[in-house]
Amino acid sequence: MGSKMISRAKTFYNILRSLQDEEEGSNPCNILEEDMQILKMKGDQLPVINMYCANQPVLICEKAIPKTTEVEDQKSETSTCSDEGDDNGVEVNGEIEHQTVLDPQPLTVMKARQLLSWYTLSQNPNVSAVGNGPALLPLWVRCDMSDPDGTTWLGAETICISNKVSGIKLYSVTCKGSTVDKRLFLSLDDIRQEHKRRHHPSSMNLKGSARFILFGSTVVENSLIESQSSVTAELKWNHMETILETPPLSASATLNIKVSCGDMRSPMFEMYRELDFLQALANGLRTGETEWVEPLDSTSPVDLTKAFLEEVQSTTKKLQEKVSRPVETTNPDPETDPPIFKSVLIRGDLDFVEQLWVLMRKSVMSYQDIGDCLKLVIDALKFGDIKPWIHRDSSSSLSKLIMQSYHQQIDHVSLTGVTPVNMLLEMGLDKMRKDYINYLIGEELTTLNHLCYYLSTEVDLQEQVIRLRKLHHVLELVLTCSTFLGLPYDRLFLLTQSCLQHYKMYPYDEGHVFKLQVKPALISHFYQKEHPVMWGVEVSSGHGPREVRTCLQFSDQPLVDHVIFQTDLSNETVNGDDEEPAFYSTMVCCSLVNFA
């Protein structure tokens, strides 16, 4: 019996080791000719494991994904169990199969314990027959709650001192369904006693944590408006007194900020639509096909351009008349000048090319429209009909032609092929960069030196668009925190610098979560009147690798996705401002095993 177990432990170790050595993204490894699979992933991808392993790679053991024939069998079972009037359940093949395949499946608690015993045996330096190679990554096994405690996970992690395995930490995760009855919750004293029972510590540390949603999906007139953007606050503190207490102002607070561009509530929404048109032009140059959006102005773009040129001509004549009468000319009063910012990023100092871009992006629907409009402008420049004003640092091709027109010498431009689209794209890039610069520098959130990467015209147009999207996302993040959270200047400045630095090194990613440290007093008026989406207490003892923790977390959603929880709530019960919040509870206990 002993030799057979050692042999299985050795086989198990070799499988784990081979998977551990593989690069990320490898396929799962099926083991022991049974319906099990092991995957390697980051600990922060699973809420429970994130409490202990965070960014550390871990090995996850679960029931293997069903084969095609098994999926078909499960479909039949689903059909049999469905409501009598639901005849379409099996016919929606793609949807049912997709859900069945992707849902993780647990193993029995007994099987999980067997796997952890092999893991522990393979790491024991006193069992020479196994081989005692390098330490393994932490192993976590999904469980089906088949034991009286309702175990959902079992885990094991090696303890290493001087690169040698000296022991094992064993974890057990138990969960309970959602309830509003706080009498069913464990007390702080219960958690302390549980920790003492396992570890007999001389002293213990008690820490609290809570998560609140400050910005995200909203309910308007009983309808939920989903949002991919969210700002959550993570608070941590010591010296708690009761379960589910409100975090004190002495807590440490971190904002987790994720913003998806295109939210209609955002003050950047109009700029997003402008950027969207710019991106469509860039995509058209790259792929050869452009998806034109419905124009915002129903007037022909050619007619709009003609009217615009006539207005510029008229304005030029009036200015010339004023110049001919110097006695009446006065210097403009700085206090009566048009404001630079009419609203957030709307500028009052658009030059000729920028105004032309605004006109064209709201009306053009084809390459022909772009070429016709630009031909009208270039002809007006050639014949001297207009002498438009442009910003000195404008870099688009049309701006250069305008500068040449000041000296009655204009290069020939062939408006064929992709040239008109290139010219329009340059106009948009030039204008939108100035919009973003004016806001960031006007609000003293950064300097031109810090924006060099985003403003460079030395890279090709496609890369310029990518960098402009990054800059737009930075402003979305900053303005979300400014408009909806009212964060002060010093926090907005720090966030801006952090985001700008991040995007110099990493690709564009709206799913990335930016973190910002704040004082709880800045956001207390948000979280003190809200229920937490997660609240936890942690009891710990020991130091370094031998530190052990007992954790209890309450959450508005289950932290485990592979089991179905029983709940004492009816389907109609929904958390609301006037209702007691319902919480799932998750308990994580740790045991320390020392190898003699």
C-alpha cells in the first residue's frame, strides 16, 4: 500500500512539474487517465485564491471539460429537466454547448484530499523515494461541497527556507449561501477561536477590509444601465470591533479605476465620437474599407465647405478694412477674450484647419466627399481667395500648404488615391492633440515634456492614432475621477502621471485597472451611505513564510463559480437602499504542517 501511494505521488509530482515548467498559455494537462485536468494561471484570476496567492502563479485542478458526446448527453438531461413549455432548450445548440464547456467543474472532496496528500508527500524531503525535486507551485482543487462543512476549495502551498522545503500550508475554503440574517454570521470572537484551535498562537493580529463601488452601473427608473467603467474603493484597517463595521477614516484606501470609452455619461463622450471617426479613417487606410457613420449634418459636405470658405473670405475683408483704419484699432482686453475652455475640452481658438476638420467629420460619407472638399480649399488658396489663420505649430499637410500660400507659392497636390484621407486624418490628429494638450496643461496636470511620446509626428499615422487613443483614455480616467468623484488636484495630478507613464510602456487596454491611493476622508461620503460589495476580516499569527491566516469574507456575489448555493431569499428579493443587504459568506482556514 505504501509503495503504491509513493508511486502515485511521484507520478503526480512529475505531471505538476511538467506543467509548471511550461510557458503561459499552454493547454491543460489531463492526468491519471481520469476526467481531471490541471491548469496553470495567476492567482488573482480567482477571487478566493486571490486572498492568498494574488499575482503568484498557481496550479488549479478540476474536472475535465466534457467531450462532444458528453455535452450532447448533458443537453438531453437539460431538456428532460426543463419546463414543459420550453421546447427550444436543446435547439439552441451553440448557446447550451458554450455554457456547458466553459463552466468549471468540481471534484469530490474525497478526491481533492487524495490529490493534496500526493502533493504533500511529493514535497516531503524525508520521503526520498519520491525524488524531492524543486518546490512546486501552490495547488488548489475545486470541490463539490459534498462534506458536512461545505468545502468548495482545498489548497496546499510549500514553505521554503533557504530554498529548501520545510513544511506545507493546507487551506480549506467553506461557503454558505446568501442570507440577510446577521444572526447566522460568525462573530469576531468565533473567528479568533477558530484560529486559536488550529494554531495555538501567543498573539494574533486582526485586520479588516472592505470594497465599495463608487462608480459603475446605475439604476434609473427601475432599469439597470450597464457600464463597463467602474471605480471601486478597497479599504483596509486594524482594530475592528464588529462584523460588517464601516471602515474608519484611519483606514488605508486604494481606488481601482477601470474606464471604458464611449460611456454616454462621460464628459468625454463627444470627443469619443470624434475619435471614433478618426479611427474609422485610420482603419480604412489600413484595410481598404471604411465604415462610414451616419453624418451629424444632413447638408452636403461640399455645400458646407463652400459656405465656410465664403465666410472666411468675408471675415478676411472685414479684417483688412480694420487694418486700413489704424486709429480705430485697439488691443483686445484679455478679460474679454473668448475663453479657452467653453466646456471641458471644447476650445474657442480653433484655427481654419481645425474648423474645416469639424465641418468635414460631421458631414463626409465617402472618399469622394473628402477629395471634393479639399479641392475647393486648395483652389481657394491657389487663387488667393482666402488667407486663413492657423496655429504656428500645426503640422498637417494642409497647414503646410496654407503657410506656403502666404508667399503665393503652393506645391501641387494630387488628390487621388489615399492622399485626401491621409490629409483629413492629419487634420484630425492635429486638432485633437491640441484639445488634449490644452486641457492637461491648462489644468496643470502635466507638462509638454511628459507628453512628447504622445505628440510625436515622427511615427507613422497608424501609430499616431494609437497614441492619441491612449491619450484619450488617460483623460477619460482623469475626468471620471474629477467629475463623478470630485477628487482634488493632487490626486488627479498623480493619476495623470501614472497613466501617462503606463501607456508609454504598455499597449492600449481599456480593461486595465489603474490604482490610486487616496485618503478615506475624500470618499467617505460615498461609502458611508452604501453597502459594501465585499467585507472581510483576517486573523493572523506567525511571521514570514510561517505566517498563518484565518479569513472570513462576506460578498454580494458568490466567490466560487463551480457550485450552486442554497439561499434563504426569494427570487424577487433585490438589494436596495431600504433593504438589508444579503451576503454570501466564505471562510478560509489554514493548517501548518512541518516536516520533521
